[in-house]
Amino acid sequence: MNKNDFEKLVKERTEKLTQEVMEHKQVEEALKRTLEELEKTMVKFTTKKARGWIDVGGTRMNLVDIPGGWYSIKRLISLLAGSETLRRVMVESGNDERFTLSALEVGFLARSRQGFIDAVDCYSEAGFGDFKVKEIDFDKGYALITCKDSFEGWTLRKNDELTKESTCDYSRGVLLSFMQKLTNKKGLNCVETQCIGTGAEECRFVIDEEQRLLERGLELPTLGKSIKEKAEEFERLLIECKKAEEELKQAQAQLIQSEKLAAAVQIASEAAHEVKNPLAVIKAGLYYLGRILPENKEAQKTISQMDKATQRAVAYIDDLLNFSRPPVLNLKPVDLHKVIEDSFNELPQEILAGIEIEKNFAPAVPLLTADPDRLKQVFVNLIKNGAEAMGEVKSKKLKVESEKEGEFVKIRISDTGKGMIEEDLKRIFDQFFTTKGKGTGLGLAICHRIIEAHKGGIEVKSEVGKGTTFVIKLSRII
């Protein structure tokens, strides 16, 4: 490399280094300007006391973002829980500060008049505001503190949201905590008598025993419920609201059923005369046939079944007319198993054709005090329903069982039919509800009323594709 080439290379590298230095200076100046802008909006910790508040106290609630974060949190709590609960949250958050006890442990503060002043100065230097102790009687737990730029009041002013009430609740809690923990006095409270958040020139905080505060004519601030208490109250309200909604639905359903019932009763009343007259003629004809065929046992059996069926038809019409009143029972000693057998005998044989019938009766079931015709009406209805439910299934089995249970007798009537869905089960005993394509929807409703009139109970269990079981529970003595 000759001299000229060497000088040229040195010149190029010098120019490149000069350019890089200029670029670094530009970056440094830009960074400096950025830091200056940040210092205008962020809290700057410059003293040992300020660092002590963070390091020793371990609380950063309001320092995460004084220009926006605290304001957003406060508005959110107020929106969700109300202003009184917000006041409580802020006061308790401030009162829960850990700086005082930690600073006492490391000797940063003393339990003295000066210790309280140092704590307030530390809080002030940490960026919460320009707090000054104007008056103090440490032995009595009294102090007067002022501040011209508390972060809470300043935030409201910055957002043009002046309030009617003092707003520096977090600072109030902190200042009260300082005095409580340094003096170990109980019964102290802190009142903010004026606040820059309301438009005043400065905030003024008075700490003293509550009785002396009242004697000074100062009103003690009231705190609302905690967020947990609010949440529990809200949960209770939701439960009560849901319960009221369910009761309203039930009342509406009952009203609809009552209206349907009223309409049915009106129709039945108008039709009763036309229906009962033919039934009376049929009954008279059956009586006549019984007289002229006294020796024909098969005919007598059929006539007897027809006569009883006619009686039930008349009773059914009466049920329609008197559905709003409990059925009248003709009570007598009843052999329950005989009533069940009679119920099977009165059903047309074609209904039970192709069905395997199993009867498992408990031995020595005592006589019941009941209305046999009404019970027969129930059993006929349930057996008929079970048979019809198995119309399209291959394996048809109807089982009737009885068992003693103390002073009660249980009867189970089960089928292997198509079963019912949960929604239908809930309404199965409602008037005018039916899962069939035909029928009045009154059969099971009437059965339910008859069993209730006997002071018994009737329940139903069903599984789609497997079948349905009705369980009747009757008392031996009504």
C-alpha cells in the first residue's frame, strides 16, 4: 500500500467514525428529551426517604400510574360497588400500609413526635403530595396535616371532576395508620375537613380521638360495606330475584291452569245435561237386561262391568263440574288387592292383549280406609296409560307391586313403554297436559287429586326408551 492509498483509507475511516459519533449524540439527545418528558408526568424518587417508602413499605398501589391508573381503579370500584364502598376500600387500603411497622423494625422511624413527622415527610416525598404537619400533640394522638397537591385531589382536578365531598380517603387512611401504629392508641380517627378535590386551596386532615373530634363539631366519615359484603349482598339479591321469578312463573302457570279449568267447567256444565241423559238411559237399559237375563252368567258379568263403567263416566263428568273442590270420598274398609284385580277386569281385554302382566302383592296387607270406586278410577287410568305407552315396543310388560311400609302401603305400577322426557315429567300431573295425540289431559290430574284426598302421595319416575313407574303411597287410616 502506497502513501496516498493509506491516507485515503485513514480519511474514510475518520469520516465514518465522525458520523457514528454524531449519530450517537443524536440518539443521546433524543433519549434525554424522552426522559425529560417522562419526568414531567411520572413520580421521581430523589431521596432516601422516598426510596424507603417503596423498599420498606412495599406498597405501590397509587404509584403504578398516578395520571391514570388510580383514577381508573377508583371509577371502576365506584361503578361496581358504589361510592360508600369505594370510600371504605380506599381508607382500609391506606390504613393497611406496612411502611410504619417495617420502618420501626429497622430503626428508620421512632415512636415519637419526630417519628410521625418523618413518616408524613416520607409519604410526601414518595410523590403522594406536599403533606405538612402543622400541629401535633403526639401523647394525645392529635395532629393537623395540610397538603396543597394531594395526588387524589390533583387527579380529580386534572380530569375536571370536582366533588362535593372530600376525596383523599387513601391518604386519610395512611395518615391515621401512622398515628395509630406509632402511638399504639385506639379510638383514633382522621377527618378531612377540606379538600382540593372540592375546589379548596388545600387539604386539611385532623387526627384525634373520635370523642374529641365530635366535640370539635367534626362529623365522622361513614364507611360503606366492603366489596366482599357487597358481593354477598348482591348474591343474596340474585337468589331472591331468581326465587321471586320462579314464584312468578308458578303463579302465572297456576293462573293459566285456573283459566283453562274455568273454561272447561263452563263447557262441562253446558254439556253435562246432554251427556248425563244418555248415560241414564244406558244405565236403565243395563238394569232391564239384568232382569231379563238372570241366569246368563256371562251376560250378567258383562252387564255388571258396563254398569260400573257407566257409573265412572258419571263420576268423571262430576269431576269436571267439581274440579275446583276436593273430591268427596265414600270411605269404607277396602281390600286394596281386590280393587286392583277389579280394575284389570273392567278394562277391555284388547287393551291388555299381547302384554305380559306380573302381579307381586305383599302378603297380609291390611284393609285400608278408602273410597274403592275412586281408587279403582286411579288404577284403571294408570294401567290403561301403561298399556297404551307400550303400543310400539316389542317387549311389553306391565308390573303391579304392593308392599307394607309402616302405617302406609305402597303400590308400584310399571311399564316397559317409551318413557317420558324430563320436561314432560315436570308437568305430568298438570290439568289439560297430555303426551298423547288424544285425550283431555285430565286423567292424571284427577288421579293426583284423588290420592291427595286420601292423604296419600303419588310420584312418577321415567326413563326414555325404558319405561315409566308410578308409585302410590296410601295411609292405612285417613
